Amino acid sequence: MRIDKEHILNYNKSAIENHNESFDFLSSKLSKQGHDVNDIISRLAEFQIAIPSWALGAGGTRFGRFSFFGEPSSLEQKIEDVGVLHSLTQTAGAVSLHIPWDIPSDYNAIKEQADSLNIKFDSVNSNTFQDQKDAKESYKYGSLSNVNQSIRDQAIQHNLDVINIGNKLGSKSLTVWLADGACFPGQNNFQTAFQNTEDSLKAIYKGLPDDWKLLIEYKPYEPNFYSTVIQDWGASLMLANACGKKAYTLVDLGHHLPNSNIEQIVSILQLKGKLGGFHFNDSKYGDDDLTVGSIKPYALFLIFNELVYGMANNPQNPDLAWMIDASHNVKDPLEDLIQSLEAIQEAYAKAMLIDQAALKAAQSNNDVVKCQEILQGAYRTDVRPLLEKARLNSGGVLSPINAYRALDVRGGLIKERGKNTVATGL
Ligand SMILES: [Mn+2]
């Protein structure tokens, strides 16, 4: 299914008057405050977020899974879905594949399809958290950290294979998330597990092309509930430093214990030039993978404040790989992703409204009240007309959710694919 340009134009016609009114009001207000509105809009339009292949179907819990009708059942259909998201929002110009779930059968055809939809291949993700059919060794007791050398070798080889697949598609980074750890005290020797992981990552790093990055993700618990080998940013950073300058830490919002100061983590990693990527989601308790901005939008804004500061002030840190990493059971996955994309853009736009010079001045004077006023003044601005304008300028729709429903995209997908499809890999 493809969204017709004509459908977009027609849809926008019906909503343009309201948009113009709210945009003109906001734009003149912001201009008077000294903001360059056109610059903010073009930065919003440039900001592209990768969609992970596994978020296009309904996610499951460990108790069960309720599928959503018309889910994509092949890589082609997954890319088609990202194409729908990108046509509407103009902010989802990349897809992040998960291997072995998404191995292309015809590389040229997949590349052509993605090209025609203006979609790039972002970071490729390896999978050593489950056993593959016909695999010689099992990851039940760990992969890169395993006590058994031949299991570690199999996991290293898998990561090298993933690099090879990504290379053929134009990806420029490998993301490694390990489920390795222990469920019970005494099960693992912490030092052995960490050293094995470091040695395995170094072996993978050796196979990394010169213009690639290795992104090392961390997570405090789950699926192991006593210890995780790469449990926090410190462990990830140590491993990245051990590998070399192409290795970086990847921060996933949901991979922190409750109330962690994530904005401080991303800030310091950028200062040290070691923040490689960011995974967006939201949570109330743990790694809940809920829609971005649905629970703690202010925390997301504070994170974006640091990211915007870092992007402007830390040339030592490379461009980041941005990805949504959310997946759950109750919403239409495409509507969920549209809401997430909107929340990310909103937090980014608000962070760009923070007067950094005034904030620095207030900090120098220890004017704590003023510092809070500056942050919250930006946060309380309704920036949605800016997002609409950025979408409009790029050929997207004014309101993606409304257009998605008005165009009955899900109905069309069900008609094409049937009711009983299940997204591969979930
Ligand atoms: Mn993640």
C-alpha cells in the first residue's frame, strides 16, 4: 500500500485554514522573542527517526500476544509500512533491521523498494537472545559472555554476518544488545563474564568496516533478573573504550532503573564523544516499551535539551543514530509509531526554544528560579503548528493520525494482507 500524493494534498486542503491561523499566531510570537522560526522548521524537517522492523506488528508480553489485523508478514511489507509512516509524517526516513528476522532474499529489489520510498537502512541489530533453528550452539546461558568458547565464537560469527548483510544494504552501524546475565547469585563469575564479553566485542570490532560504528546497548535487568553483563552506561562505555574509537554507547530510554537521570547520562557521554545512538520509548516501571511521550513527556524534553546542547556544542561526538524502540499489545502499531514520532518532534522543537544564552547567564548568577522559568517557558509552548509546517513543507500531512484514519490505511492493509498475518520475528 502506498499513500497517494493526491490524497495528501486533498487531506491538507481540508485542514489548512486552521493550520495557517495557529501557525501565524505562534510564528509571530516566537519571532518577537528572537527565535528564527524558519531555522527551527528546517531542523525539524531534517530530523529523521529510524523505525525498527519489529515495531510494525503488535508486540507480545511473556503471557501472550494479541495480533493486529493486516500486519506485515515479509520484509517487503515491513518496508511498505515504514513507507506509509514516512509519506504521512516525513520524519520516518529510515528502517532498522533485525537479523535473522529480516534477511533479504533479493538485496537489489529491497534496496530499490526502500529507495523509491525515500527510506535508508539505519543500524542493523544482531540477535543472540534466542536460539535459531538448526543452530549448533544454544544461548540459554549467554552468548558473547558464555563460559564456552565455541558458543562465543558462534555469537561473534553471527554479528560478523549481520555486518555483512548491513553492508550490502548501506547500513553504517551495528547495534549489539545482549540478554546475557544471570538469574541467580553465584550463577556467573562477574569478572569472567565481563572479560569474555569484552574479548568477543573486540573480535566483532575487528570485522567492522572503517566507516561503521559499533553501538553497545545496556540494560539493567530482564530477561535476567539478578545481573546483566552490560547493565549500565558505565559498563557500556568501558567496553566501547576497550574496543576503540568506532565503538559507542547506545542509550535506550527504557533501559534504566526508575527515576534515573537519563538527561545527565546523555550529556556526559556527548561531552566525552561517546554517545552513538538513542532509542526512544516510554515507561512507568521498567522497560515497558510504551509510546514515546505517553508517560513522562517532561523527562523527554529534558533529555532533548541535553541532546540539542550536545549537537550544538560537542563536535567531538558523532551524529546520533535515532530509533524508536517500542512495541506493545493494544494499539494499532502504525498509529502508535505516528504518536511516537510526533512526541519526539515535539520534544525536539520545545528544546530548540530554550534560550541557551539566557540559561547560561542565569546559571552563572545562580538564579535557580530563572533557570526553571526558562526551561518551563519553552516546555509550555504549544509547538504543534511548527511540526505541521515542517511536514507541510516536506510533502507530508498536517495531522498524520487524522489522515491515517481518514484514509483508512489499516482497512486497506487488511484488504491486501488479510486478517491473520503475523509480523515475522514477534
Ligand atoms: Mn533498544
